[in-house]
Amino acid sequence: MSTTISTKSLNLLKELQSTDFVLFELTLYLDTHPDDEEALKQYNELAEQRKEVKERVEAQFGPLRQGEPQSSTSSWEWNSAPWPWQI
């Protein structure tokens, strides 16, 4: 099965991955610096940004994880989106 993905779609996936990476790093930092208000503010802003990017990714590719609710009611989409190794 050959799947072609547009540059715009690939950039959207990269945005989600980079946001996840920064959130993970901020989580580690906040574990050792829980009183850093600026880091907490940045974390909260990025968490909101991730939510928006995730919604755009799922609207285009379907659910990211198997157990998450789907917005589509016309068909089951979990297995129809390109898998990570197909991108």
C-alpha cells in the first residue's frame, strides 16, 4: 500500500511532534522546578496549542490512538488512516 502525503500534511504532523517534545521537556523541568511560573505559563500555552493541532491532525488523518473517540459517525476510521511508517 503506497500512501502519498502532502507537504502541508507532513508539516502539520511535525508541528504536533515538536509540540509534544517541548511539552515533555517542560514536564521534566517542572518536576524539578515546580515554582517556575514562566515555565508553567509556557506549558499551559503549549498544552492548549497541542490540543488545537491534535484536532487538526485527527480531522485530516483520523484518531491518533485506538481508544480515543472519533468525530466521524459514518464509518470506523482507526484502521484507514496512514500508519506512521507509511508517511
